[in-house]
Amino acid sequence: MPEVPNVRLGDGVEIPQVGFGVFKVPPEETQRAVEDALAAGYRHIDTATAYENERGVAAAIAASGVPRGEIFLTTKLWNDEQGFDPALAGFERSLEALDTDHVDLYLIHWPTPARDLYLDTWRAFERIHAEGGARAIGVSNFRIVDLERLRAEAETMPTINQVELHPLLQQGELRAWHAEHGIVTEAWSPLAKGEALENETLVTIAARHERTVAQVILRWHVQLGNVVIPKSVTPERVRANLDLFAFELTDDDMAAIARLDADHRTGPDPGAFNGA
């Protein structure tokens, strides 16, 4: 199995740099997909309340034979559970669904700025962390303005921010802010929901390395220092997405990919998304 490096978070917790995401994996398919991922060597599984498949993740972990202590498990609080008391209650529901006494990383899924509840939610997260319910806490889809507010008003800062990030949306300013303030960058939709797979520059680089375009993009994430959570329900692709450590992109490759940045989102704008 591939040796996946860990990235150390600001609180000392280590997270496997490549994980397996289950966004939009139907609940009835989740157990098989996660079992396949664990069998392939993944030890970092990323789910969320909103995905409605936490129970499938739990069933896969139980059936896999992999000890819970060897698995880095992330889940996220959904928007309609924000606020101090609702967040505490939402967390307990996730623990029950995941059949575990703790998660390794707990994230606020979206800032939902129009609700103006993420500061109270973060205070609940700080309690969850202090009481041992989550080994690390972080956020997802937060902008610099949201992070600045936490820095000014909260007791602690997120250890990680999981955001849409791929060659067509490289988030350079946000990544620089993270680096300056000790926050790890984690990429969701790392392949731009497949939109980047036909890009001529990436196709050329992949041919030169005798790799798939997906592997080139995921290797780019790794070399940037991002944590990355590709998703697939095809066993061959699940395995291929972890096979990233026997080749390296050149400086010229990295520069060519940097030029592809088009500020192109495939998901919602975090400044405008406030949905339940």
C-alpha cells in the first residue's frame, strides 16, 4: 500500500495528506465505497452531516477490520445546526451516526454570513475540542474576512480550512493567508468536478509522466502542501488516486499549472451561500 505522508496541524494533530471524500455518494453505496478505500490504503475519510451517509461510513469502518485508531475521521456541521447549543446537539447526532466516541476533525461546513452564527458555533467547537470530542477543529469554505473575525473574537483559530481548490481555482491569496497564520489548506473538488481533466496543459504533462490527468492534479496539490480529498466510487480510480508518490512534477510543470488559474468555481460562492 502507498505510504501517505501526514501533515501536522497547528495543534500537533497529524492528518493524512490524501483522504477519501464521500460527497454525494448515496447512502446505500457509501459502505462499499469506503470499504474499497480502506482496502486500498486510505486512512483518512471525510464525510458530513449534509451528505446523509455518516452511518454508511461507520458501517464500512466496522466491517473493514482496520482499527478505529488508525483512521482519521472528519465530519462537518450543517448550516441549520449553527449556533452554540444547536452545534453541540448536532455534534452528538454525528457521533451517534458514526458510532464513535470522537472524531479526528470537526468542521463548520459553511460560514453562511447572512445567518451570522459562525462565531457562536465556533465557541461550541472550542468546547467540543476541550472536552475531547474532536481531536482537532476547523472550518470549511471560510473566506479571509471570516477568518479575520475569528482571529479577532475567538479564543483559538481553526487548524484547517477546507475549500474548493483546483487548477482552475487556485485560491492563492487565501492559501497565503493560511500559511501566514498557521492554518492548513484542504482542497475539496480537487479535480474541478472533472472539468480540469480535458485541459490540454494537464493532458500534456500527464502524457510526459505516463500518468493520468487526475494523478497529475492530485500530485500538484500534494506538492503545494494541500491536504486533498478526491472522491470516486470506481475501485480502479480509488486506487489510482492514492498512487501519487512515485513521481514528482517539475518546476516547469508547476509553473504551467499555476498559469491555468481562472478563478473558476464549480460550487457555491461562500460569501453568498446561506442555504439550509
